[in-house]
Amino acid sequence: KDVELRPDDIDRIMEARNILSRSHEDPPSLLALAKQVGTNKNKLNKGFRQIFGTSAFDYLRIRRLERAKELLDNKKMNVGEAAAHVGYSHQSSFARAFKNHFGTTPTGHPH
């Protein structure tokens, strides 16, 4: 069920999203993120889901994949480099996540 979000809660959740957007290579834990913005992890996760329609870490995963796709599209990096750049330590898990999100493999998607 939805939590009641006050304006300062919304500000905290927006700030949490900004932090995740800036730190997709080395993101804080949910607990650390909640502390950083001055709320608890339960309210952060519920509020994040309410505002953005997804959990904080699904949001982060999607941002990482979109950033990697950008790097591949711009031919700035190869698949292994792009995977590492956005924080994936295993190219196979990156490829699987990429395919699940975009419906195509990182090597096979149209540039």
C-alpha cells in the first residue's frame, strides 16, 4: 500500500534518485542511501516505487544498462569495457541483463 509522502519525503526520494544516477558504477546500499538522504530504507523504497514505479535498485539497474547502451552506440567502448564501466564484474551477467531489458544482446543490438 502507498505511504503518505510529505514534500520533504519527496525531496529526499528525488535526491536519492540523483545520487543513484551519479553513482551507478559504485552505488551505496539501500541503507546507506536512506541514511545519506535522511530517511529510513523502508520509506525510501516504498516512496521510490510510488514516485518512479520501480524499486531504487531496479531504477539503478536500468540506468546502468542505458548508460552501457549509450557507450556501445557511440562506439566509445566494447562490450566488456561498457559492462565494467557501469559496474558489472561479469560480462555474462551484463549480457543477460542487457538482453532482458532491451530484447537484444549487447553485441547484436543495432548501433
